Amino acid sequence: MPETDSSTVIILLSATLGLTVLLMAMVIGISRRLKRIEKRVAEGSVRVKPPNAPPSRAETSAGGAFEMFLKEDPARRGLPKGEQFAAYRRWRHKNGLNWSNS
């Protein structure tokens, strides 16, 4: 009987040690990922700040950029709303009015 008890204790201790090692490896991996994310966020916040550029004419016009888009081509007013907004998104991208992801 003592052999069974001692082998059970050894098995439990080795399993506990193995799980502890796995848990520590996971904690270290998560810590490294968080540090990389923090570094990227810190670098991104520096890049996002634009130099104090004045707003464009489309952003400051009375009707806004969408009205300017519609005034450029009166036929756009007759488009269905879905097509109108798709064309507006393309127009904003072409004119550099979208926020860049870089």
C-alpha cells in the first residue's frame, strides 16, 4: 500500500508542476503581447496627431462635404440613396477626406 500512496503523490506533484509551468508560459506570452500592443498604441498616438493643418474647403463649407459632392454633379441627386452614398464614399476617398489607417 505505501507504494501506491507514494506513486500517487509523485504523479500529483508532477502534474501540478507541469500545469504550473504551462500557466507561467501562458502568463509570459500574454505579457509579451500586451507590451507589443502598448508599444503600437504609443507609436500610433504619435503618428495620428496631424500637423495643425487648416480644414479643407469641403469640411468647412455651409452644407458640408456631402452638399459639395451633390453640387459637383446634379445628376447625383437622382441616384438611389445606396448608390449615392457609395459614390460619396468613393468621392471622399478620391479627394483625400477619409481618415487614413496608417
